[in-house]
Amino acid sequence: MAFMMGHAGMAALAVRYLRPAGTPAPAAPPPDPMPRPELRAVRADEQPPPAPRELRRVLGRFAGGVTVITAPGADGEPPAGFACQSFASLSLDPPLVVFMVGRTSTTWPRIARAGVFCVNVLGAGQSALCRAFAVSGAQAADKFTGVRHAPSPATGSPLLADVLAWVDCTVHAVHTGGDHLIVVGRVEALGADEAAAAAQEGPLIFYGSTFGTFTALDL
């Protein structure tokens, strides 16, 4: 089921159904708009679904760029951010982008509360920065320690220093996709740093659980 509304309402709705473990539920919760599929037995003549480990191994052969999704702190919270490979352009008119985030993510509710985010496209020399934003648990509170950043022009989300490009967005819609959420952002501002691209020799690429770089070929 899809939801389409203003980014503030969308963020509030997303947070409502992503309460951290241990948070008391409201007295009369509304029906869950993101139900899990019903479980059933696999028939003897039916092909079982691929195991998660095999799915990860095969799909890891698809190379992709690496980003860090950031958001300003809401209600006195510190800024939020996480490393994200599942980012893509979605639409030119209206200008939309999309990223995927796990439904169990502890960072996503903070981004949803802000209702805005900035996509930071990492360069080849920023693998350490990616690893810093890929941590979770107790270490996650220190993600921005020592990281140079400035407010993005449209939403005030952290714009990380020396990234190849950035896309400043408001939350436009959130859709369900199994154990992930599909977050659609409406682009409010964006930019690219040609000097950073030249200095870092292109983008940071993730392939087969390892980082790599891009080399142009003459075809």
C-alpha cells in the first residue's frame, strides 16, 4: 500500500509504525498499513524461495555507487545518517529520487521525524567515511565525530565535505517492500563538485562486499 502526502505528514506516519523496541504502544493503535505476508507451507512440488545468503551473494555481483543519507536533528536530536548503496534517480518531472532502508533501522525514524534528507554521493577516497556511517548500535551515536559538514541549502541536512555530488530532498512518499521501506524524496536542490571528482578519481563503487573505483574505457 502506498501513501502520498506532504513530507511532514509522511514522516509522522512513518515514525508511528516504526517505534523502537520497548516503546509503549498507543492505547488504540490504528490498523497496520504495512502488514507482513501470511506464512504458509511450501508444497512438495513448489520451488522454495532463494535463501537470504544466496540472494545476497548473487545480487552482490551488481556494482553500485555509495551514498550517505543524512538528516538534521529534530526536536533537539543530533543529526542522523547512514551509508546507503540502494539509491537511484526515479523521476525527472517531478524531480524524484529513491532509496531503500531496512524496516528495523534505528536511523530511519530519526530521518522520518525530520521529514527531509540529503544524499551525499561518495568519492573513491571516502571508503573510511562510508564505514563510519555504516556502524550501528552504541557506535552509531558517534557517526559525525570529526566529519566536516555544513547545512544543505534547502533542508539544512548535513552536507558532507568533499563529496562528489549532493541531492537535497523532502520526504515525498514511503512504500513498503518486504523487510525494507522504499523512501521517495522530492528534490529541492542539488549540486556536483567537479574539483572533488577530479581529486578523488571518480566515485566510490561497491561490488561483491568490497570497495572499488571506476575506470573509463574507450569504446
